[in-house]
Amino acid sequence: MSHPATPDDLAAPAATGTVLQVSPLLPALEKTLAERHRTVRLHELPDPAAYLRERAGDVVAAVTSARFGVANSLMGALPRLGAIVHFGVGYETTDVVHARARGIDVSNTPDVLNDCVADLAVGGLIDVMRELSAADRYVRAGRWGAAPYPLTSRVSGKRVGILGLGRIGRAVARRLEGFGTDIAYCSRVPVADVPYRHIPTAWELAAGCDAVVVTVAGGPGTRGLVSAEVLDALGPRGFLVNVARGSVVDEPALVAAVREGRIAGAALDVFADEPNVPRALLESDRVLLLPHVASGTHETRQAMADLVLDNVRRFMAEGVLLTPVP
Ligand code: 8YV
């Protein structure tokens, strides 16, 4: 949240220079960033290449979103760049290894979005199992009078698998405990101090569950983790929820599984090529389609914006980031 300058704000900055805004951000965040720091919005410049030719040496920090990241070529063009600050918990769009090799630190906005993303994952699970959106369409289409709505799948007491038990996965699990579900999870190594069953592979997780909720981080390490085989293991009575990244699911395989009824349904907040959604999914009543809105509440986006500003402030004042990526 924007606040008046304090003596801390006015302390001599460790990094004097320009903050380069690489992608569009929330208007209020853009405004505060520009009020507090010398900021250049690269994507709004008529000739970004000319700016980089002439002023690249001014830039000490870059602010971007999880969607856009910072390309290696841009890092290469900014000789004094010391920090990349992401709006969003995901940062797979920035090559962190490459950044570190150039002495550039990277931050994201962890934790502040856990609750909203988990709320939406559970909401999506209930929607797709109880067919809330489909039943709503049924009423609106005037079909209620003709025939009662078909029966749906019970949520409470079901076996739910969580793919990736990080901060968001745990928040999902905590909520699902309230539904008396039997919770298992799949992660590379077992997580200490959780009462849930660890399952070593995504295939085994899917095979033993009624629904799988994907919360694992995106990036090359998880690309296609939910494969055709995993979807078949989930089976015609199984549901998929994805609030992570579209890349984690083999989307053509998912489309085929939905079309052929080889899974019961899916709640999807993320897609392989956003904002493009495969036609077969648009035409299916078995899927809930959301436009990447899991963190999209006033409260959470404000908290994410605040954390971006705090990271920039800390870097400009002390040369270190507040929430560096692990
Ligand atoms: C945002 C997200 O929609 O945090 C993330 O990684 O995917 C979402 O919270 C995204 O950051 C906006 O770019």
C-alpha cells in the first residue's frame, strides 16, 4: 500500500539508478513505483531498442510479472542490472541460473497469494465435481422444467491428490481437511510435518485418487508432468484441477481425455498458451474454464503489489531483496 515517505525511504540509496518496468502491472502499482523511483516503462516506449542503446547503463533493477519475466537478451543488454523483481509467485519466465551467473538477484511474491489460490482451487474442485457452472447454464437455458438436472459427484470424503505440496498445496490440503477428504500428495521428496500420505509419482497419485489438484511450480522441471498416462490413471471418474501452470499438463492429452470421457472433468485456471483455450475445452460441459484469476482478488493483488514495492525499496536502499527466490 502506498504510504508517506519515512526517514528510511529518504536514506541514501545503495543502488542509484533507474527501475525498468518491463511489462504492464496494476495501475496503482505502476503509479507508486513511478512516484518512489526513477522508473521507465520499457513496453510503453515508442522505441525500446533505442532506449536500451542509449540508457541501458542507467538501469539497476527490473520489475516484471510472472507472465513476462525478463529474457536473457534483456539481462545481457543491462550491464548494471542487479535485481529482477517479479509480481507473482511464479518466476519460470526468467532464467534464474542465468541471472545469478550475471550477479542479478531475483525475487517473487510468495505466501501473500496462498489463501486466494487455494480458495479458488477448492472452489474449482467443488464446481467441477458438483457441476455448479454447468447446472447454472442448465437453469439459464430454461432446461430445468424439461428434466431434473443429472446427479453429480460427492466431494466430501473423496480421495484427493495434491501434485506439489508447497505453500499453496498445503493451503489447499488444509481446506480439504474440512471436507473429510483423504489427502495424498506427490512431491520429489516427502514433506516433513504433514499428516498426508506421500506418493512418489504423479501416476500413482492419480491412480489412487478421485481428484488431483495441481499446485506444483511451472518451468522445465514439471513440463508435461500430467501426461496422457497420468490422465488415464485418474480415469473416467476422476477430476483434475490446475491452478499452477498450463505447461504442467500435456494439454493435447487433456483435450483428448475430456473429449473422449477418459476423465470425468477438469477445473482449469491456467492454459498452455494463454489466453488461447482449445476449442474442444470451450465446447465441453465437463470443464470449468477460468482466465488465470486464482490470485485475482483486490486484497491479494494489493498484497502482491506491496511486496513488489518492498522488494524494490529494499534493493534500492540496501542492495538486497526482501523475498529472493530460493
Ligand atoms: C498472477 C500467477 O496472475 O503468481 C503467479 O505466479 O500466476 C498469478 O498470481 C500473475 O503473477 C500475473 O502475472
